[in-house]
Amino acid sequence: MKLRNLPLTLALMAAFAGTAQAQSLATLYEAAKSHDATFKAAQSQYKAAQAKADQARGLLRPTAGLGGNLSESSLSNLSNAAGSGEFGTRSLSLNASHPLYRPANQITFQQGLKQENLALVQLKVAEQELILRLSQAYFDVLTSQESLNFVKAQKSAVSEQLAAAKRNFEVGTATITDTREAQARFDLVTAQEIAAENDLRIKRLALDETVGLRDVSPKALLGEVQMEDLQKGSIDAWVTQSAQDNGQLVQARIALELARLEITKAKAAERPTVDLVGSYGMTRYRNGATSQQDTNVATVGLTFNYPLYTGQSTQNRIRETVALEDKARNDLEAAQRSVAQATRAAFLGLQSGLSQVHALKAAEASSQSALDANKLGYQVGVRINIDVLNSQSQLFQTKRDLAKARHDVLLGQLRLLQVSGTLKANDLQDISRLLQK
């Protein structure tokens, strides 16, 4: 190991010493699913939609009801006492009805099934949003952690440079300016360290809140990862995929289908309805002081109803549903354009991120070479202390940018999968394989 890399190596080893019990992204997702209120609300909404679909199914089934009546009477005949007395009536009836022709009920049932599918899509979208929110919080912590690590490593390097400047000044080989420049840079890095520590605490709190756990320690990204395999396919292929499976578009298409069914349902209000009805009733009399006798009556028949005039409410309802169907069609068209644009932006963003990673890796190597050259030049007297300090600052800034770029690439891959509608929990396993064990 070269001595010039020792401060950075020691700082990174100390920073990652506590990651033995770090959690993977896939593991934290399982915790987030049981904690996230938005995802749980979508689950409840889906259950409610299933129940509502079953309600609509009930409109196609027969109904039955049981009714009864109990009454007591007292008769006082003032002209004839023999005609006075108390008697009662007891009756029990069973009524049943089965819809034979109710087109509105059939359409309501179809709408119920569509609503159930819509809630399922909304649940899928909520799951994808949870995956992305968790990943964002996860990589925010990693980026902040690595930024702090590099600030500490830079502080260690600047401290060594400050000590060297002081020694050179004491022996008369350097001026006080070198010492003051190194001290100023050391104070600046100390302030950056304080800010980085606070930023890390905030990012950790956000991740803890997302997964419902305390002191979450995410696994860090492996230093060398072949990220070229993340981006597969052409931009047109991704746009085609998103046009088919994007959650926003699927919801818009279902909304249009529901609007069309609503038009048919409104028109069905002008049609007749036919029901099969039946009843069975029993009536019993107490103290048969009257001429009435106990009876049992069974009835079966058809009920027909045809709306002749509804005060123009049906016609106005049809016009309303036609306008709403036109709105749903325009919403779908707008969603198609928006999703296509978002897919292209996500693809190009990922492509740009990969290019940035390559460029920053080259910049890291160049910055390291520049630092080595400035250190050597300082030792032989052709460079001054500020040149070394600036080279150190440039190197560690490049390292921070490279770490962030790698994390942004992984997030960009997940965003591309989300906008294409293909993001699944299994994709987190692929990301987890790139993280340290």
C-alpha cells in the first residue's frame, strides 16, 4: 500500500467498521411495506373495491325478505253487549324477487369489476412509489455517508499537510504563509465535516421513518460495479413498454372504459325492467269473533315497468356521461404524451448518468495524478503549499461526485423501470447484489 493513500484508506476503514450488520435494500423493503401508511391505504382501498364489486354482483341475484304483523283489537258494541270482545290478527309473509331484465344492474356489475381492476393497478402504483421512495432515502444515506467519509479523509490529509508546513516553517524551509493557508483549509474542512455529519443524521432519520425502524444501516455500494448492464434496450423499446404497462396509462384506460359503461348505463334508464316475484303469506286470527277465517296465500308473477317520462332527467344524464367520456378520452391522450416524455427523460437521464460515472472515474485518476505531481513539486520547491491543498480538495470532491453519480445511476434505473410500469420488488434484489455483503 502506498503511503500517499494511507490517510484515505484509514478513514474509509473506520467509517465502514460498523457496517457488519448493515441491511440490504430488499430487506428494508419488507419492513417498509408493513409500515408505510400510503401503501397500506392502497391495500385497504383495494379490499374496499373488492367488496364493492361483490355488492354490484348482488344486483344480479335474487332477493328475499320475511315480514310479519301482530295486532290486537278491542270491540265495544254499546247497543249489543254480546258483540263486544277482544281479538287479534297475526300474519307472516315471505317475499322474493329475481331480476330477469335489468340492463342497468348488469352494467353496474361490469363497472364494479372495472373498479376492482383499477384499485389493483393503484395498489401496484403505490408499491412502485414505495420502492422508489425507499430507494431514494436509502441512497441518500449512502451518499451522505460517503460524503462524510471523504470529508474526514480530506481533513486527515490536510492535517498532515498542516503539520508538514509547520515543520518546514520551524526549520526555515517554508514561509508562514504555507502554515496559514493549511490552517485555513483545515478550518474549512472541519466546518464541512460538521455540516456533513448533520446531513447524515437527517438522512438517517428520513430512512428510519420510511421503514419504521431505528438506526438503520444500509449496505454500501461495491467500489467497482459493471453498470453498463443496467441499461438494456433502445429508447423506442422503453417508450413502447411504458405505453403498454405504465400505471398512470392503465388507470386512464380503465377510467375511459368506466366512462363508456356509464353512458350505456344512463341509456339503460330508458329501457323497461322485468322481475320475477313471488310471495307466500299466512294470516291467523285469535278469538274468531268475526267472520274472517285463517288463510294461506301463495303468489307468483312478473313485474314489468317501463319509464314513459322522467322529466328530461334521463336525457340530461346521458348528455352528462357523454361529456365525461370525452374528458376521460382527453385525459388518456394527455397521459400518453406525458408518459412518453417521462420515459424518454428517464432513459436519457440514465444514459447521462452512466457517462458521468465514466467521466468522473477518469477525473478521479487524473486528480490523483495531479495531487501526486503537486506533492512532488512541493517537496522539490517548484510548487507551493496552496497547490497541494487545492489538488487535495479537487480529488476528494471528485470522489464525492463519483459516489453520488453511482447512486444516481441506480436510482435512474429504478425510475426507468417505474415509468415503464415494470418495476417490481424483485428488482431490488438485483440492486442488492451490487451492494457490499
